[in-house]
Amino acid sequence: MYGQSPYRDFDSSLMPHGNAFESWESEAEPSRTFFVDQNHPKASDANPGTEARPWRTIGKAAAVLQPGERVLIKSGTYREAVNPARGGTSPEKMITYAAAPGHQVVISGARELPLEGWEPGKGWRYTGQRHTYEDTEKPPLQIWQYDLPPEWFMGYNPFALRNLGQDLEWVDYKNINMHAHFQRRGRLFLDGQLLKQAEHPVDLAEAQEGAYWIEHNGLRLHVRFPGRTGATDYSSIEATVKEQVFTPTDYGLPYIRLQGLTFEKAGNGFAMPQRGMVSARRGNHWIIEGCTLEWANSIALDLGNEMWHTNS
């Protein structure tokens, strides 16, 4: 405790103009409950989704849930993008995605890089020295490289795209430091900690705390691990492979509830357009409660209209 909050007596039901907010939320019980549990020995998306025979992925639930139904998700890190096919129809018939009571659920836009994929870096100068050593020589700096499988990306590779968004109407090059905008969207994490991105391979020489550089096509990483460490010194090395982690298939879906979920590690670009790691995609009457959103490359949550050229 660092002292009493000055907002202790604030009435959170009041709107800025002073009128009370009229809640539309209903406490209606779900008409049907399904279960997702990727760690269950019999988990399969071909199952009926019962607790005894649960689905393996949240994506399966997103494809089949109907208004008034909910899915309870059991502990695990679900490395998938969830794209709800439909929303609810009223406060009494919302579609709910919730962590099962007492369970820790993470929905992640990152993939783990297996240890066997790492090999010594080659083909590039990693220091500012003019001497261009041959690939058969021992380089003056230990760099490792990793080839990212194209099938991980399904048409969207954040390591091949710059942070700068599609719409440039707002950009003012004279008054805005654009350096971050020209970095790649893909991010690398060592045991959950973000690694610095280098602009050129020669910049790795100065990166004492570690850094990674990305070849132009976004399919090969060159990594300098912190200090004298290497890939085997980390229990988890992750790369962001998804633009968004939770977003409907279509625009404007209403009455969706998210409860007790953690969303993390999306490789989305800078606005505009605004495409959050979690996105209502112009939807309405959503309830998001008890959720954690972290490590989005840009926007964690968007509940608006994406940009000024869309239909309201």
C-alpha cells in the first residue's frame, strides 16, 4: 500500500456528462457449455467438446459456438489465432470464451523455435571491420542463425513487414522520429524477455545484451545471444508469427464475452489501420473482464473503427 487512492469514492457508473450508465449486461446462464483442454489425453477437435472428450483448440470452439453458448478453456498455452465465426444476438444470448475456474489460459501469437534448428551464422559481416572473412573461417563474433519455416505464417509474415502501416495520411517525417516505424514487426523472446532488434548485421557487434537481425525476406534470423550464452541456455525461445490473436472473421459481430484469459505476443503493425492483438473488428456490446494483454508489437486492444475510411 502506497496510500489511499484519490478515486476511492468515485462512482464508476457515472458517465463524463454526469448521467448514470445504464448497463445492458444480463446474468443469463449459458444454454450450453463446451470444453477445450489441449493437455487432455483424449483431446481432439473431432470430439463433441464435452469435459470428458474436450476439443484440442479454441479455434474449433470459435467455429461452432452459437448465441447463448460458452466454452470453458483449461490450462495451457494455446499457440493459435482465434477467429470467432459469429457473435451473440442479445445480452441474454452472448457467446462466451472463458478460462475454466482455477485455470491459467494463455493464447499466444508466438511459436517456439526448436533447438535443432540453430546453426552458426554465415554469409554476412557482423562487425564494422572491413575484413570480409570466409564462411570457413571462425568469425570474430559468435552469431547464430535460424531459418523460419514459411508454413508458420499462412500469408502474413511479421518478420518480412515493417511497422509502418498501410495508411500514411498522418505521417509527418519532419516532426516524427520514424526509426521505430521502419523496424520489422516480428519479435524474438528469450525466456519471455524481449530481445532487441538490430537494423544491420554489423550492429550486432555492439549489442552486448543481445540482439537479432532479420534478412530481407523475413525467413532467416541472425541472433547474438546475451553475454556468452547460446540457444541451449534458454528453456524457451519464441518468435511472433501471428498478426492478431483474437479477432472475428467478419466485421461488426456483437455480444461476445472474454473472461480470465491472457493474450500475448502478436506481430502487428503500427497504426493506421488500428489492428489490435485482440480486436472487436468494429463489433459492439463486448464484455472483456479479468483478462491480461501483453507483448503486442503495437496495439494490444482495438474496439474502434480501425481507420477513417471504414463504414461505421
